[in-house]
Amino acid sequence: MVEIREVITKRDRRIFAAFHAYMYKDVPQAIPDLVSDEYNNFLPSKNPAFDYCRAKQFLAYKDGRCVGRIAGIINDAANAKWETERIRFTRVDFIDDLEVSEALFKAVEDWGRAEGLSQIHGPIGFCDMDQEGMLVEGFDTVGMFITIYNHPYYIKHLESHGFVKDIDWVEYIVKMPEKPDPKINELSKLVLKRYKLKLVEPKSRKEIRPYIPKTFRLLNICYKELYGTVELSHAQIMKYYNQFILLINPEYIKFIEDEEGELVGFGLAVPSMNRAVKKSNGRLFPFGWYRILRAPYQKAEVLDLYLVGVIPKMQNKGLTAILLNSMTESARRNNIKYAETGPELETNTQVQALWKHYETKQHKRRRCWVKDL
């Protein structure tokens, strides 16, 4: 028999936050979250998303052992913006036991019905900066620090419980060219000159700091029409600013300003954090903090592409080519062999067109599922 417990105590919160890292510790492809961040994400005092979200966490026990977890999120801002009546599920993990997964989803579904909602969808988090999408292809490839890894049997469970596809994200591995492309270099110069733009290539974190809040404000504009997004508040921007600033290597941060000094484009990439986070199993202590803070400056073969954005009025004018060309040059100098994209909506052909000048392979796919309540 499966027992579902709502997470109330600090002990329960710790078990919930560490469950994924524990469950996947022996799976080489699974990169854990930082357990401390996961703990704090569900504290209203630490996560400004609770200004417009409500959340509940649940643990599943069988034969006295914790065998699964799930959280439900009611994002009132997203429901208002997209005119939906949905509850989100997130942080879902379970052993290969249909009774366990059914009990976990039932806990979230029951809460959604009690609140008068008509659908459940996920995995999707508090906002677009949170992890989203269940892996459905690419189980034999190593994950990214910012994405979800799950066992293949999760698909069978979701289908068995009546979930269907809502939308997919795809991810690409991008081979770094061995030599500069003269055509792209010339295009970059022409675009900068034509539109009176300036490419900013920071040399230190100190130079980056003033741009981070601007970057997130621009991100609000660039990503506002993407699936399930809501605008990040100032408090959320500062939360992610404090999280990101210590993980940044200035060589892979690029900005474009117009002639008035306004930010019109940005690119953010980080040398893969996988080795440091996996070795520490998502924990900062006793030595995880040291490995993780050093990781952005360690030699790596893979560059993780986190964010690229251009203000709408300047899109399709070559700014993304400038940003990617500059990041490619930085990667080449440091012997980076490949770049890996974050999840891109399968319908976002504009983003996928960015890779037309590169040798690429779509190697992962992840899914957001939906079910009527």
C-alpha cells in the first residue's frame, strides 16, 4: 500500500529536496540539482514566485521507504495571462511502480479539483527560469545542470495515467568550427555598423554586474510569448542575479547595445558544470561549493548555451549571428569542442534557424504533458 504524505516539516523538505540526487546518484547521465536551491525554492520567504503562485509538495512511502515525490503549483498569473484553469506538476520522481506514480499524481489532481481547476500539466515549474519538460528521447546522453533527467519508464506511467502530449522541447549538440568563418565575421561587422550597435565583451564579473538586471528585463520582453511564461518580477530578477553571478565566466557573456546605450541583445553560456555538480551529488558542503565555483573556469570540452535573446524590433537583423559568432570565438580559444543548447520549443523555428551555420544534431527531446481533471 502506498502512503502519500504532504511535506510539512523541515525533515520532509530535506527529503524532498534531495530525493532526485539520491535516486539518480548511480546514473551517469543524471546531473542533480543543487539540493540547497531546491529546498529554498519551496520557501515563500526565499522564492518571490510565491507572490503569484501556490505550491504543495508530496512524498510517497511504501513499506516504510520513500519511493517518490511530486509537487503541485498553481500559477495564478499564468492562468490569468493564458486564460487557462491549470495546475502544474513539477519535481516528479518515482520508482517503476504504477501504484506509486498514480498515488502521487492523484494528490496533485485532487488539489487542483478542489481549487476548481480543469487541467493538470507539466513538468513545469514556478516560471520559465525553472526546469521544465520530461525527457522522452536522449536517455543515453548526459544531461545539463539546468535540465531534468528521468528514467524512460516515466513515459509509460504518464500514458497509463491518461496524460497526452501538450508540447515538446528539443535540444541540440553543436560542433564548434575549427576555424573562424570569414562570412560571419564580415556579416557581424556590417550589422554593427548599419544599426550603430556596440558588441560588449566583458572581461570581469565586475563589468557584468550592471548588465544582469537589464538582461532579465530584456528576457521578459523576448520570451513573453513562449509557452507558459509569466513576467519575472524585480524580486525574481534579483534572485536569479544572485544565483547566476557566481557561476559566470565573463568569456562567454556577450551584450549588444544600441547607440543610446540600451541593451538590445544578450548571450549567456557557461562551460559545463556537470562534472562538479555530479561529483558533489548536488551538495555544497563540505567541498561542493569549491568545485562548483571553480567549474566555470576549468577546462571543458562542452559549453552549455543557457540564454540568447534579442529585442523584438531588432530580431531577424543579424544580431543573434553576432552573439553566437563571438561566443564561438571564445570557445575556440579555450579548445571547446561542442556546445549544447538548452531546451527549445519544437515550434520555435526562429531559434532553431540559429544553427544553420553549424554542424548540429538534435539529441534530446522533452515533453510537457496535459490531462483533463
